Amino acid sequence: MAEPTIAQRSPFRFDVTQGKSYWWCACGRSQKQPFCDGSHKGSEFSPVQYDATETKTVFFCGCKHSGGKPFCDGTHSKLP
Ligand code: FES
Ligand code: FES
């Protein structure tokens, strides 16, 4: 299993809208973080879909190593 690229070592705060779908970048290569821009093509990564069931502020994982993808679970603070 290839390691994802660390886009940033902190989460992306984002306001999601109820009823909308979001595609979180899992590979870390997207230029439109934290979302997929298609840059994963040719890799073993694919984006993670998140369907917002309410309008709220969320914290998407920026390091791409979270155990609770697509959200930050604090793993970024333990990365080497
Ligand atoms: Fe990273 Fe699509 S660009 S998953
Ligand atoms: Fe990835 Fe926090 S930014 S776990």
C-alpha cells in the first residue's frame, strides 16, 4: 500500500451544506485541497465521498493519514 502525500499537517476547516456531496482527496496530490481534483489518476488512491446530512463546520484531514477519513482524528500530530 503506497503512502499518501501529506498535503498539510493540520486539518482543513470547512463549512459543509446539508444535502451536498463532497469528495475528499485521499492521495494528497490534489491542488484543490481538501478535495479531489483528479490528480490521483494512475495511483491506487481514490477519493472518499462524504454526504453532508446537516449544515455544519467540519475538519477534513489534511495529512491524509487519519484513521477516521475523511476527517481529522489527530493522527497528524503523531506523524514522523
Ligand atoms: Fe487525491 Fe483525487 S486528487 S484522491
Ligand atoms: Fe490528518 Fe489531522 S490532519 S489526522
